[in-house]
Amino acid sequence: MPSFECQATKAIIRFNHLFTLWGHTPIGYQRFHLDFLGGLAPRARGVESHTCDANGVNAEWLVPKDSGNDTAILYLHGGGYVLGSIKSHRAFVGTIAAAAQSPTFIINYRLAPEWPFPAALEDAVASYKWLLAEGFTPENIVIAGDSAGGGLSVATLISLRDSHDPLPAGAMLISPWTDLALDGDSIDALARKDPMLTRYQLATTAQMYLGGTDASNPLVSPIHGDLTGLPPLCIHVGTCERLLDDSRRLAERAREDGVEVELEIWDGMFHVWHSMTLMPESRAAVRKLGEFFESVTGSAAVGMSP
């Protein structure tokens, strides 16, 4: 049964979305609001940050104290490809860095509608190649992302595979958005249970990012792609989110194509609950990500409390 903290958080999210008319207000305001809320979140203990430039992409390292320097997580934030930033996700991603005890690299990829597809994908690929040029080996890198960033993570893997670049050790996908055509049954079936997402919001941001691109293109909707040869995937999704079937269908497709998949469906959880760090379910899920990171990279530094 979901915790009291989870139930209270759901109520707050519903109120916040009613107050802001999320999806109906100007993009500039929505970006400011999300960054403001992210800035209020408590930072992970012992995690330091410093900015850098990765092949022209604005980025930031989140480095846990006493972590090694040979592993890295490349993190792609969520926000429907139109919202989100390092600022909105810094505190949340810091908890993942702490759980994995690994330096974590979060980027400000270009956002739609100013920069539609393939701008975000180009920035993600450029950032990964920058990590390789900096001396990180593929087997010590894991790519991760939430929501749109989760879908972008899979698209990045497909792009790297198709260009014959070395692939990272694995990918951690949090409530990934993998079908911009919105064909999953859960999009409508879970409408009443989802406190965060609306069909209008998803459809509007999808069109902004697509910019005329066919929604079945696997580089925007990875469930339509050939996933053969991709590294192990860890997928977390909740039973109270419209994108539940995006994860289920991705896992099914990946397994059909011979990819190792860990799909965890969390009862009563909502979209990207990992970011609500005061919830026990958030802390438990982030620890699971740390364990997956250890399993695919062979590191043994998991255990720092977020």
C-alpha cells in the first residue's frame, strides 16, 4: 500500500496542476515554474556540482564525495522535450549519483518548440561521445533518463548502435515516454489515477518536438524500432501513470529483440515518483537504480544514502 507521504504528494501534485493549468500556460512560465520547484528540493548529502561544456552542450557534473572517477552516468532530464533543465533536476539526479556512488553528468539539451527533433538527440549523442573522448570507457558508462529523457535515452542507444559507436553498459529508464503517437491503452484507461499527466499535455508537447516528423520514427518513439543489440535496460514505472503501457510495450519489444530487461512496475506510484525524495518509495526506487548500476558496471560502491 502506498505510504502516507505518497498519498499526500499525489494530492499536492493534483492541486499544483490545477493551480498552474499545466499544459495551457505559456511555455516560458512552465519552464520557470518547474525550475523553481526543482530548486526547492533538498540536495543529496555529499554531492558536489560543477559546470562544464560537452561538445557545445551545457552540462554539469554531480559528484558524490569519495566516489571513483572511472564510471559515469549520462542523465537526460524529462519534461516532454519542452521543459526541464539541470536546475529542475539537479537535486533529484543527485540522489541517483549518491545511490550509484558515481559521477553523474546531466545536460541541458535543446528544447522544443524552438529546437524540435532531432536537436535533443544530437545533443545527447554529442554528450556521450564527449564522455568517451574524456577517457570514460563504454563499459563504465550508463545512460539514464526520466519521462521524455527515458525515451531519449533509448533513442540515443539506437542512434549509437546504427552509427557503429560503442554502447554504454546499460540504461536506467524512469517512467519513459516511448510512444509519441500516444497509442498505449493506459493513456486513457489510467486517466483518473494519474495525478500529473493529461492527454492534451502529452499531445501538445509531442507535436512541438516532432515538428512534422512521423511519430512512428523509432528515434522519437523507440517502441517502433529494432532494439537488437542494445545493452541491458532497467525500467521503472508506476501503476498510476498514463505512460504505464509505454514501459510495458518497450520491455516486450526489447525482450523479443534479445535485450536483457528488468521491468519493475510499482503499485500505486505515479509518474517519476523517484523525484519526490521525501517519499520512502522514492528512496527505495533510487536504491534499486544504484543496484542496477553496480550490476552492469561491476562497481561496488553502492550504498550512500541520498
